[in-house]
Amino acid sequence: MSQTTLTFDALTRVTTQQQRTHRHLRLAIGGTVVIILATVVVTSLQDGLLLSSISAYFYTPARGFFVGALLAAALGILALSGHGLQRILLDAAGVLAPLVALVPTPIAHGSVPGFADSCPDDGGVCVPAEFVGTIDLGVNIYLAVGVLGLGLAIAVAVAPSGGMVSRARTVLPSLAVSMGILGLTAATFYGAHDWFLANAHFAAASLFFCLIALVALVNAIAAHVGGARAARMTDPSLARRGRWLVPAYWAVAAALILDIFYIASVVQLLSVDERASPPLVLFGEVAALLLFLVFWSLQSYQTWIDEDRPWRGRWRHSAEAFAKAA
């Protein structure tokens, strides 16, 4: 039976090992968002307090769940980054995600229970001194593993097997971007340590969600082009059935960009006190996580029955397969 003529029933039963691995990884990455949100809800109910941001829960017993979920998501994103421009963007997001987990946001005096005296009561923010050693260890491990991972990726890219030149050409841009992120991280961590502790979390998180917004735009454009090609080459009804994906991707991208500007405005421009209620930054971060989950769900739907095809043919195949399965 052709892959593009499977019924919806068959899609849930007939799979290859590669497809099952792909689907389970996608579901697992979506699950990491659920873990983070559940961690915030359960911890808040248990303590009877909403903290100023999701990252502030790093300073609570929920730290292990928060860090573990983000590290797992990073590995999954790197494994499923795909092809072409999307690969470069998602690989960069996957390299940034551990920094969001390992370097917490600075907190204000009294904004997190149990750390009332860890930061000066002068209206500023700081990373409590008792956590600096843990953060330094995490970043050092992150940089060491990153260098090892880059070396392994380069070795695989130039391995003397079929398609060495074409494979290296598609991988090298992604490796160059990842190398740049690791190099900038190392330069600021070792050369401007205090600045790094104060700004790395916000910078990494903002860039991560900007990259996801760009991937959503890439998906919107690719799905639009792929649907038009499907209309010309096969049945025009195929493109119509999947047409809703294009505005959905555009909506997610626009909403993410607006949400990033909202969080930046609250944090930087309005200088909202972290002890203020309601916690405006927390609401913006929850919205960003939910938008990432929506994007990931859309892309998982789009690629659920995809084989590992070249980038140029991938979207036409997806459009045709899902339209016929509908």
C-alpha cells in the first residue's frame, strides 16, 4: 500500500520503526511542556504562591523537574531538527535551551520564599550566592558536552560513506551557528561572569522563542508552496484540505513575536517589581510555552506520516498524504 493512500485508521496502526521513533520523540517533546506547566501549577498550589516567572521555580524544590524537562526537550529538538533552514534554526534553539534551564533568572529581595536575605533590598535583582557554584558547574558541563557533540557531528558529517560532500554541505551551516552560540557563551561566561549571570537566561530564552517563531514562518511558507505544488501536480482538492495549516503557522509566529515583545517590555521597559501581583512575566512565559506546544502539535500533525525525504520534496509529500488521509 502506498504511504500517501493510507486511511486515517491505517495511520494509527501501520508504521515503520523509523516512524514510531519519530512520533514518540515528538510526543515526548510535547510532554516536556506539560511537565514544566504541571510543575508550576503543583508547586504554586503546594506553597500557596505564584512566583514572578517560570524560571524563579529554579529556586524551589521543583528545580529538578524544570531543568530535566528543558534538557530533555533540547535533545529531542536536536534529534528532530529536520533539513535545510529549519535544521539551522532548530539546532540553534536546541543548543540554547540548556542555557535557559541551567542559568536561572535573577530574583529580587523577598520575591522567592526562603531567600529573603540572599539579595540586597535596594530594588535590584541578583542570583543568590548559594546557587552560583551549581550554575557554574552546569555551564562548564554544558560547554564541555557541546564541544564533544560538535566534534562528533563533524566526524559524522565527513565520514567516508555515500554522499559525503552533499551531507557536509547541509550540516556545516548548522554546525557553524551552534559553534557560534557555544563560543559566545564561553566568552561571556569566562570573560564577563557577573554580566552572564544577570543576563544569560533572558537572552537565551528570548532567542529560543524567536527561533521557534522563525521556524513557524518557514513552515508556513513551505506549506503554502507545497500545497500549491500539490494542486498543480495532483488533485486541487488536496491543497484545499490542508490550507488551514498556513494561517495557523502564521498566527503562532505572530503571537510568539508579540509575546516576546510583551515580556521584554515588562522586564526591561516597565521595570515591574518582581514581587508585584499579578505576576505579569509568568503569564507571558506560560503563553510562550503554550504557543510552542501549539506549534509543535501543528508540525507533528504535518509530519506524522512523513518518511525521511529531502527538504525540497517533504512538504508536497506531507500535503498529499494528509489530504488523502482526511
